[in-house]
Amino acid sequence: MKKVVDQFTVVSTIPYNSTNYCITLKSHSPLEKIEAGQFTNVEIPGNKEVFLRRPFSVFEVDYKSNTLSILVKILGKGSKTLTEIRPGEILSLIYPLGKGFTLPKNNEKIMAVGGGSGVAPVLHLARNSGLPVDNVQVILGARSSGDHIPVDHYNQWANCHYTTDDGSKGIHGVVTNHPLFNNLNEFDRIYACGPLPMMKAVAAQAKKANVTCEVSLENLMACGFGVCLCCIEPTTKGNLCVCTEGPVFNINDLKW
Amino acid sequence: MVNLSVNIKGLALKNPVMTASGCSGFGEELADFYDVSQVGGILLKGITLKNRDGNPYPRMAETPSGMLNAVGLQNKGVDYFINHIYPRIKDYDTSLIVNVNGSTVEEYVEVTEKIAGLDKIAAMELNISCPNVKEGGMAFGVSCPSAEYVTREVRKVYPKTLIVKLSPNVTDVTEIAKAVEGQGADSVSLVNTFLGMGIDAESRKPLLSTITGGLSGPAIKPIALRMVWQVSSAVKIPVIGLGGIMNATDAIEFFLAGASAVQVGTAIFKDPFIPIHIVDGIRDYMKRHNLNDITELIGGLQM
């Protein structure tokens, strides 16, 4: 698959709350095709302590305007620097990277579960699943209502459900406390991206119900395209690079 | 038209910019981005006699102007390389160089014997400087007798260009360089990574699963440059310079210090096109300085 290093202009940096931002970027060249679950490795300008790029799942893509967006959660100096970038500045992106989610077949019913900035690839998938709205259930988990990003417009592609640790929006508890988990056999596929404990909890439920499940991992990586061998995940096929063999893995291949 | 080609004791390079071992896979990942015939050579990912899973995760940590790694020579072994990887890459129009590793001298020799007959492998790099494996690796590269021994034994079974990759984790790198030159090495490449360490102050835990790992990137460039200068003054064989090269200016500094060719490593993680940008930048520099041949730059430091 063709991968590129391209210059993008920052169109907007929208803060959703104190730690979550949506950054929209416009490519100087026609956008390459990007699958749900694929990611981009973004160069962080203007901070001498940040040497390497930072990987982000692609959130929304608009081929007409040549724009894509990423969700950035401030976790350290790299992500912090990125959220301080202004519209008009130029960023270098390597993309499209990794293998995306396996798309559902016609008429299948899917559940897509996202937590934290893991909602980005999950919503990307929900929007592009090709399924009728009622076949797509999305569960978004967060600590509190203020941590949920505004995704009301996704109701045209999916039924969105919410959970919060403090009960301030949707179901009180973690994603697996949502009642939809009581009838997992209704689903043909489950997808998840978010904090590791969340994905492991979803995977355990999926395994118990014997439903196909894919998760998207975010191991620490240097290159993002398979040459440094740093982001390995132990799998049934040996140590595999998350950046090229993933980030999406079928849970049956993982040693969880 | 400037001449960028160099010859490292029989290893003909169309230009003096190669990609460093462990930073460019087997070339295929770079070929996803561009035609690899534009680089002077590809140092393939280090191979060993048997399959190695490498070290546990986490294997890397960012540092100011660089990074630590502890990959630990993950590879599927020399037979897998010969049967599955070599056929896919052998027709790349650039010089392919195998990076050979072992935990014993016998293993180094056995791997070398297996790759010696591969037509499209132009040379080998004997790696006696990997800091991330428990046995072998750097242990061979930090004393003159062991460096001499492994070089002598490998030399006996390898007729093509033999490059020995040196560790900077020694008191006097010129002594090791002279030792391997004395045993028939055609060239030395330096430096491999510096042994380093990172700690997460909040959790009080090491950043790498192996606690220590190899430091690379621009952070090490001045030390690498100094070592290349010292070694090129101490030996007669050609020296290949590497360590933190990010752009053409960095590469030219290594030529001036005495390197006949350079390798680009960690920079590729930032941008896989950097080796090509460096080739273009060297060409521009030569035009600007009215130089016709890259060899006019080598060892051209003026004091």
C-alpha cells in the first residue's frame, strides 16, 4: 500500500474540554484513501524535547476538501505541544499507516465501543460501515459528561449510547455495564478502542459470547511504518509490530 | 555533473548515503514510500543463526534529541532470510548489505557462510556492537582480543567486502579499529548506539524492559563525529560514519572528519525520505563548493 509523507495546513484546533482537542488538517496534495482504524504519525514542531512523531488514529476524513481530523488527548509534552498549534501552521504527516478494522458484511449488526481518544477510530468505522443506522450501536465511555466529545451528528450513522464513571451522562459505570452487553449474541462483530483495561474487558465479554471482536492498540512506537520494531505486541504469531500488523487485531490473535 | 560514487574496498556505492541496520528493515518498508534505488545502500536488519523474538515491550523511549531502544535483534533467523526475504528484495537497484550477529564466534561464522553465496548481497557488516543482547553482540566489540578473534574467523569464510561495526562503549575506539583492520576487515562502520538508560521519576520504574538500551539520534552526533575522526586518522581502511545524521550538513561533517560513506539511522523514524534529501543536499553542497567528486571531501577537515 502506498504511504506518503505530506505537508498539511492546520485548519482548526477545537478544544472539547481541558484535555481533549480536535485538530483538522488540510493536505497540500489529494488525500490518500484512509480506512477506519488506520493512523497517521504527526511531526510535532517547535518543541526541542520532542524528537519523534506522535501517532493518532484518523477521526474524520473529507476527500472533497482534502481534510482529515485527529482527536488529541493531552498525555505528555508531545500532545500538549500539538494542541497549542495555530491555524495556518504546517504539519508533516506520514499516512495512511497500519491495518484498519475489518468492515462488516451486508446486514450484519455491529457494536463499536470507544473510550477516551479511542472514540476516533470507532466513530470513523461507525460512519463508514455501510450499514443501516439501526445495525450500528456505538457505546462511548468517559469519566464524566464533560469528557464526552460532541458527536450528536453521528446519530445519522449509528445509535450512540453513553456511559460515565460518575453517572453524569448515560449509564452509570464503565462501557461493559451498558445493557447492550447483556445480549452480545445479537451482534455479528464487536470493535473496541480505548484504554487497555476497557479493551480487555470488552474482549473478555466478546470471547464469552463467541462474537468476532477487533481491538485497536496503541503501543509506544518510533517510526510507525515497520522499521524500528519497537511497538511489538506478543501474539499467537509471535511478536508483531502494532504499526504494520495492527493497530487493529482480532482478539483471538492476542495473548490476553 | 558531480560524481557521488564511492568504492569501499570492492563495495561499489552509487552514492555514499546508506540506511543503517535496524532502521530500514529489509528495504521493503522504505519501498512503500519511494524507489530505493535512490539510496547508496541498505544495511539490512540484523540477522542471527536462529529466530530471535527480541526483548519484551517497552523497547523504546524518547530522549531529548534522540531515543533509547532495546529491540534485541528480533529476526526470524538466517534461513528464513535466505528463503523468504532475500528473493523479494534481491532485485532492488542498490547495494544490499547483510548485518550479521551471533552469540558465539561459531554462530557468526555459520551465518556468514550461509550468506556468503548470495549473489545480490554486496557486502556484510559484522555487528560486534549490539548493546541489547545478553550474549555476544557488544561483548565482542569491547575488547581487542575478542574483536580480533571474531573478525579473523569471519574473514576466512567471507570473500567479499567485510565491514566491522564498532561499539562506542569503549575506552579507545581506535584500538578496536586497528585490531579488526589487522585481521583483514575491509572497512569499519561507527558508531553503534551508546549504552544509556531512562527512568520514569513518577513511577520510579525504568523506561525500557531491559533497563538499559542504546541511545541514538542527534544527541550522539558530536561524539560519533569525534570517534570517526579519531579512527580515520588511526587506520588505513575506509571508515563508514554514522551517529545522529539528520541532514546533508551532518553527513558532510562526517566526510570531512574522514568518513568515506555514511549511514542514516534514527532520522528515518522521523522521515523515511531523509536519506534521499541528504543525497540531494550533498549534491547541492558540492556544486556550491565547485567539487566534482565526493572523494575530494573525504578527510578534508582544515586545521
